[in-house]
Amino acid sequence: MKKIVLASTLILFLSVGAANAQPCPLEGQKPCPKMEQKCQKPPMSPEMKAKMEQKKAEFDKKLGLTDEQKTKIEQVRKDGFEKMKPVMDQIKAKKDEIKTIRENGSLTQADANAKVQALHKEIGELKAQAREIKKQNMQDFEAILTDKQKKTLEKMKQEGRKEFAKKQKAKKIGEYNGRPMPPHHPAIQPLDAPALETK
């Protein structure tokens, strides 16, 4: 049951998040071709699909969902995907625009920075929209559940948060799934290392 909770939200809205594969270099860095290839999500393998279906079945069983509830939940998921896709498309388009600006040598540094900054602001607003869509989707999902199922879901969420915190703690001390991490692993930082800046 360790991973059931985290999988619950994941399964419900998996297709929403997977609508667009995003490149993953840090902001301000120009990705090398190898990195771009690596960061694009490959199509889901049959094994991964089977695993996701198994997690979904475990989740449904744990909550005790009826066939009617499953049908309604599937509709909520589809509605969420339809609302989320245009937002994710816009985010991708703006990220592509930033990449083009950075590669364009005709703009002055000041002009390029101003345009990139404006685009980052727009991306932030779009991400806020995406969070609202996810929040509304979760509310619509929970509205389908009985009081007993809601209590079970809350318990599952709490267990999922504990499991997540446990993994984060393990990363900090240099272990993951009970195995030591290699010394070069990015999760292992010296205690006196400066904190990484985040945008």
C-alpha cells in the first residue's frame, strides 16, 4: 500500500500531466542535443501501462469504488484533461519561445532578458491556472465518494505523505530504498553546502 496514495492522484490525472513532454534543463541553461533527447518522455511501455493499470485497480479496490463511481471518475479525468491540455500547450509554446529568444543573436541582452522575464511571468500565471484545474478536479473526484470513502482517502493521503517524507529523509542521508547512494548522486550534498537557489 506504500505507493497506492501517490499513485491515486497520479492515476486520476496521469494523462493530464503527460499531455506534453517537456525539456528539463535548468532555467537559463541552453540544453545540449543529448540532454534534449534524454529529457523528452518516451512513449509509455506496455509494462508501464500494465503497472499503472494494476495501481489503479488497487486504488479502486482500496476505496471500494462501485462501477457507477468508476464511470463518473473517468468522466472527471477526461474533463480535467480537456481543461488542462490547452494550458499545458500554452506553457510549452512559451518555453519554446524562450528557447528561440535565447538562441537568437539579433537581440540585445537587455531586450532578450526583458522578453524572457515577461514570458516567465506568463508561464507562472498559466501554472497557477493548472494548479486550480487540478484542485477543482480533485474536488469533483471527492464529491463522488461516500463519507466512508473520503475518510479512507484521507488516511491514504496521510500514509502517502509519510512515505514521501521518509524517502526525502533517506535522500538527505544518502540512502534510497535501503541502498546507499553513489557519492556523485546529486541528492548527496555536504552539510555546509550552500542552498540551491530556486526560481
